Amino acid sequence: MEQLPVFLNLAGRTVVLVGEGEAADAKARLITRAGGRIVAAWEECATVAFVALDDEAEARAAAEGLRARGLLVNVVDRPDLCDFTTPAIVDRAPVTIAIGTGGASAGLAKAIRQRIEALLPARLGALASALHAARNAMKARWPDAAGRRRAIDAALAQGGALDPLDGDAVDKVDGWLAGHAPVSPSRLETIRLTSADPDDLTLRAARLLGEADHIFHPATVAPAILDRARADAVRHVADSAPAEPPPGLSLWLEP
């Protein structure tokens, strides 16, 4: 990962936008859409800035001046001058999907965004809002955090009760909460690694890494492989697979 993806709350905040023309107009629309307040020069309350100037020397000077004021700066079409880049965006508010290439190819990011746009139903954001509103009900139904996570994962899985690609999933939240959700038994799967390169993982192995609650592995397993697992999955350095795996899905990574 060459950049840290973050989602910045600009609502009511001041953003500096230097420049005019189509590129500046595009950034202005983006800032306004996020609720930001645009100014043409530095103000004390500003924290981020966009520079859209055709002349490279002018763009560099503007960026350095703003950066000296403590601002994070994006310079349009000049990734080497940027503190951050703006991704292609799939907007299903409050669900936001950002596709970035670190400034390498805006065209590639756009092409990927278009593919994703075609996959996601228009009401995906409504599903996210409904799940947010149901947080207390979910905690009451599944008091244990691990059990609650497994129930949610099962509902949101492909073909599950709340499959995100089902355009009507938002209408099924109440029924899902009221229905009987079986407790997932302990399950242990083995992934046989062929190399230290995560690109060599099979589709099944990549999917299991993204779903597992516990990862058991020898100390020699490459960090790049472990990085493909869920961030909240518990890692266990071990010499062999567990005889009695904990509740949920556990993986044994076999070199």
C-alpha cells in the first residue's frame, strides 16, 4: 500500500482552491458536494488545499506556500507535488467507495469505478443506514461481539438475508432481526500456501482470509499474506493447527 486511504469530513470546513478553469471547477464541485466552504487564498481555519494551475512553476510555488502554512495540498495532475490525491468515487451515501491509483492513472480509476457502479444497487446506502439504526437491536439479539459479527457476516454474505447486491435488502432488515439466526459452529479450514506472494493465493483462499475470525500460522508465513486477512482477525503464531479451534471460522496457514 503506497497511500493511506482516509475519508475526510469537510462539512462546514474551509478549503482553499487556487486556480480557474475546468480542473478548478471539477474540484469545486467535489468540495461543495462534500459540504466544504471554498476560499481562494489561505485562511487561518483552512486545513486542506487544492491547486489547479497550468503553469508548473506557479503550481509548485502555490503548493509550497500553502504547505508552509500547515495545509495538506493536492495539485491537479501533478502527483509528485501532492500530499494527497483524490480518488474516483462511487457514491451510495453513507456508503462511499474510493478507487485510487496514487495519481498513476485517473483513467484506470474511472474505469474501475464504472464497473463497480454497475454492480451496486441504488439503495445500498439505505441498507447501511438501516443497519446503523438497528445497532441496539443487534446488540440485544447477539450480546456477544463475536457472535454478533458472525451473524452480520452471514447476513451480508452472497445469497445471505441482507446480501448488499440485493436491491431490496433494506426492506428485509426487520425480518432478519426477528427471525431465527443459527449460531455458527467452530470451523477450521486449511490454506496451503504455494509462495510468499499474495497474488498467488487462490480465490477461495483470498475469500477465506477475508472472512476468518482467527488465523493460525507458523512464524515463517510472510506478512504480505497475513495482510490479506481481516484487520480484526486474531493472529496466532503456532507450529500446527489447533485441536479445538475457537468459535467461528479459523484458518491454518500451511507453508
